[in-house]
Amino acid sequence: MSPLLGRAALAGPIVMAVTPFYGAGVDERSFAELAAWQVDAGSSGLCVAGPAGEAPPWRRGSASA
């Protein structure tokens, strides 16, 4: 347990997720498959819309957000 958070601390690899797009939106099925594969391979978590450069073009209310 983390004394600062009052819950278990994160441990293990946390990988940057690359967002699969299809047309003007996110391919949710492919993203779910990718996330499951990462977890099955031992990843402790996924960093979504992080420093992979995907977040800046996303805007609230856009078709791809």
C-alpha cells in the first residue's frame, strides 16, 4: 500500500497506447484488442493520449474524441 495514496502503488511496465483510427474516429474494437494484448503480455497499465502525439488534435465534441 502506498502511504501517500492509501492504495496499492503501481508497479511494472506502463506502456504508451497507440490509438488505432478508422475513418474519422477511434477504432474501439481494435483498441480493446490492443489493450487486452498489452495486459496479457504483462503491462500494468496503459498511458492513453499521452506523449505519443495523439492528444493535441483531439478536441471536445470532435468526432474522434
